[in-house]
Amino acid sequence: MSSETKPFKYSSKNWFPKISAATILGFFLAIIISGIFAKYTGAGISNDGAKVQLTMWLVAPVWLLIISFAFLFKNGVQAWLYLFIANIAAILLFVIK
Amino acid sequence: MIRADIVKMYKEAHSWVGIIAGLALFIAFYCGALTMFEAQINSWSAAAYTLPKPPPLERTQELIDKTIAKNPEAKKSYTINFKTDAYTPARMQWNIPTIGKNGKPMRGKDKIYYASLDDNGNVVTSPQRKSFAGKLIDDLHLKIGLPFTRYVSDFFMGTISVLYFVALISGTIVLIPSLIKDLFVIRFGKNLKRMWLDAHNLMGIFSLPFHIVMAFTAVIFAFHTPIYALQNKMLYNGNIQKLWEEIENDQIPANAKPLSVLELKSRIEQQAQNFTISSLSFKNSKDGHTTIRVTGDDPRFVTRTPTGGFGEVNPYSGQLEHTDTLPGFGTKYEPVVIGLFASHFGTYGGLPIKWAYFILGLAGAGLFYTGNILWVESKRKRARAKQDPSEIKQTKSGFILAQLTIGVSVGTIAGVSLLLALSRYLANYNAPEIYYNYVFYAALVLCVAWAFIRGPAKAGYETTFFAAFATALIPITTLISFLNRGFGIIEIVALIGTFALIYMGIKARKRAQNAPIDSVWHENCNQPANSLKVAE
């Protein structure tokens, strides 16, 4: 009971499970988000070399922001779980149309 | 406001990613700043040639015909330079690939020959004696000059760039609570750590947009191959290659004759009015097919490479093809992509932007240097009241990082200066590329070794004076060298650098004598205790 009354405090100690989740699952998530961009903007996925490039560029900022803010997960389990759910949601959004 | 525990967590993350990536980033930024002027560096360090002056463009066909008649192997692949200078001294050059052990031509290892016409219209040729100074500075920027394969160095620098991005975000989060209060204030005076922190924060926050752009573009440069591969599988069903292809009608008309260089020039200029051609490269395959690659610049557009845009020209019609890499062509996404490249290379807005990038790059190096100094300060063991400060032993980690920071940072500056000063001679005597590496690494290793032998305080000013001397060698070389090219911007920048380094050396020397004795920056500071004792 006492542990529940104690407010949660962030710590840099458990960085590894959080950051590894963001590095791996965050990378896949960034790829799928770039795919959502490619599919639902302009003419969709089409014969356009520049758009293929821009879609690739998009991965970096998304991935890097996920890694940078993954410290804000409370623990590693949460990081892996939420990023996994986000991946599933993004895949659904990508394939829905 | 941001919760204290979150700030603390990001502060620790910031220290760690900073300490891991800081020294590599120092080298990348110092050398990256210099690559803004790679063309000038190349011209500065180029060997002297006894070739006749390049003939006017009108005589190009004569030059090509006569050169190929005398050197038939030139026909396969040659380039006509519209712009010539010390680094590109000839109107025409041709290249012979060097065949590697696997039987394939080695990339970037072509042997290059120059051709010109003398007063009597005879062909004069000369093998290239290439200066690798600019290339080494670029390599140091791209991969710390590490002798690894492309994949290893990409992975290494990509990881460094990811850490760098995390350092930027975490540093900003740490800074936000005190931002409004302390910005614009550099607290000089007794508390040195405060001053370093203020300088670090000021540099960091004002160049933050620049740094964010650098970090994420660098991540793309390192990781684009795996990203494309994964996107191909996950998004494009393995069809990415088809999306790249352009619709072409490349049929060669019967009995068609390739256009002359002058005709090509005028047709290209009709299609792209403000485009200035730098060069046309001709490749003639065995089946008689000619491809022409054009490089050049349009001052109205940003370009995706540091030296301008490139594309292909139809040899029979002069029609520009593959224009999506030329400035001012392409789909609506093209300007965005080119802009992303240009934002890293500083190839927009001309010379003012180049200078701004040069200064921001040097300030970036300063950011990583001050970051390391702050880390050293945070490891400092202070004497308590009534304690004799000379009794205090400093931490091993603080001591080692101080030595590494001095050795690597000052060693990089000294190494690059020495490299530049000697590059004219190296190029003129046609030294192989590896000699340039030897010069740079000799200076770097010497400075690091010196820092470990002499301790951070003494090495702090001694290596700085050495770097000042190495930098002074650049204008001195100009004065005494047989290549009389006169004083230019490189000499002026080197002189400013020399005086700046002398000033810093004098300051560091004063600090070595006057700093508190319980600081690693005092020359009589106690050697570190082993870590067990430090833990108290």
C-alpha cells in the first residue's frame, strides 16, 4: 500500500528497456508513418522519385523524436507495450484503404 | 513548468549522450565548417602544372579531336571543363579506371590526365597530381577519417548523430526552466563552471535550429540505405525501383551526329536560362552510344550537392534529361528534397550562408568542447572549509576526460592546419592519399599523447601553442612556397585563427598557474586517486 501512495518519480536508471523499444519499435513505427504520408497525400504511392525520397526523409525526424521522448515512458514494459500498440494502429491505418 | 524529476532524468541523459558523442562531433563540426570552403581549399592546395592556358571554348572540338588522336584511350570517358582554376587547370581531362582485385574499376581511383593546346595548336598533356586535402577534411567530417568500410562508418556516424539529436532535445528540456531567467547572461567571474554553462547554453539555444537540421539530415545520410530497403518491403511491395524510373524516349535517330560542345552549350542554356555549366562529361560505350552528364549551378535555386546540380543531356538533341537533380526542375516534392540536402550543405543564399554555416559549425565545435569541460567540472572534488585544497585528489574520470578533450580538440585543429600547410607540397610531389592521413593523425596522436604525458593543465596551453604554430604555417607556406598564388581568404582566416589560438594559449597558461589547486586545470593539481578512495 505504501508504494501506491508514493508518487511516481522519473529516473534515468531504467533507460535501456525504454530506449531499446524506441530504437527498434520506433523505427518500424516511423517507417509506417512515412507510408501513411506516402499513401494519403498527393497522388498517393506513384511514379514520383522525389516523393519516394521525401517519404524516406520523413523517417528520421519521426524516429528521432520517438527516441528522444521515450524517456517519458514510466518503464520499459510500458514503452514496449505502447509502441507495439502504436505500430498495430499505424499498420491498420496504412492498409485500411 | 517541467517536473523536477523529468528535468533531472534528461540532465543525466544529456551528460551521457554528450560525453559519448562529444569528441566525434567536435571533429565532425570543425571539419564540416571547413568543407564550406572545400573548393577554395582544393585550389589553395593544388599542385602547379606547366600546362598551357586552357584554349577558348570555341577550340574545344579541336582539342578533343587532337587529344583522342594522340591518346585513343581518352575517347571512352572524358570531361570538358567550362570553369577552370588552379584545382581544375585544363579545358579537357580524361580518366582511366584503376581495376581492383575483383576485376572491377575501383570507385574514386581513376587516373586522370589533363589536355591543353600550346600556341602552335599541339596537344600538351599532363597526368593529374591530385591534392587530397579537401577530400581528407571531408572524410574527417563524414566519418572522423576512420579507415572502415562504408557500412561500418555509416553505422558509427549514424549512431553518433542519433545521440546528438537526443542530446539536443534533452539539453533543451533541461534548459527550458531557466531559459527566461538566465538567457543573455554570461556570468563571468569567480564561478568558472557557471560561465562555461552560460556559454554552452547560449551557443546551444541560438544555434538549435541549425543543430536540429544537421542531426536529422546526418541520420538520413548514414541510414538511408536500410530505410529504403525496409520501406521497399513494408510500403512498396518491393516495387520501389519502378517508382524511380522516368519515362524516357532515348531512341537514337538514324545517322545522327552528336552535337558539338558549343551547340550543346547553347541548347542547354535555352532550356535553363540562368544555369551556368561547370562541366560536360562524355562517356562513349563500345556500341557507339554516347551519354553526357552536365554539372552546373543556377544561382536562383538551392542545389542538392555542395558543388551544384547535375543531369544528363541528349547528345543528339541537346535535350536535358534526368532533370530532377538539376536546380529548378522536378515535381512539387523536388524542391523540398533539394531543400533538405541544401540545408545540410549550406548551398542556398550564396556566400553569406556559407560564412554563416562556417561560423555556426565552429560554434558547434565550441558547444561540444564546453560540454566536455562542464562534465569535467561536475566531476571536480572541491575542498571543504578548513580543508587543505592541495590534499584533495581529483577523480580519475574527470582527469581522463580533461586530457582527452584537450588532446582531441586541439589535436584536430593542429592536424588540419598542418595538413593544409603541407598539402601543396604533397600534391606537387604527387604523394599518395594515405600520406595526407599520416600528417593529420601524426598531429592528432601527438597532441593526445602529450595531454596524457603532461596532464590537462600544461598540455592545455602547450598543445594550443603548437596548434597556433601549425596554423601560422599556412600563411608562411604562401610566403615561401614556389607556388606564388598570393594572399587570399585562406591566409586571412588562418592568421585570425593563429592569433585566436595564441590568445587562448596565453589564457590557458594563466589558468594553469592561477586556477584553484583543487581543479584539474591547475598544473600542480594532484594526480587522481583511484576511484575507490574518491567514493569516500
